[in-house]
Amino acid sequence: MNQSILFNDDLKYDKQKACWLFTGLLSGELITIEIAGQNQQIDNDLKFNLEALVEDWLEDNEPEENTITL
């Protein structure tokens, strides 16, 4: 399934969950994305890589809730 997602520019690291958090609009719905990882400096490469992971996941999956956890 090819889905179009618009990512918001709100990427942050949650130390308690040990994951990256950001939001996006998918089919008009606000979704939260949680991706496990280590804290590092936020740069364009990191943003691109995390967004690419989500896009790849959406090729084969459809979120059942308003949160995607990878």
C-alpha cells in the first residue's frame, strides 16, 4: 500500500521511552511516531532516515491506532 504522509517538524528524543518521537498527517489524521534509538544530535540525515523508516513501514502496513511504534 502506498500511503502519503506529511511529517511535522517536531522531532525530539524521549529519554524515558528511549525513542525518537515526532508526528505526521496520514490520510488527514494526526499520528504519533515512536522509533527506538539512541539519543544523538538532530540533523537532516537523522530526520531523513527516520522518515524513510516510517515510509518503508507504511508500504507494507497500516496503522491500527494513532501511533506507529518501530
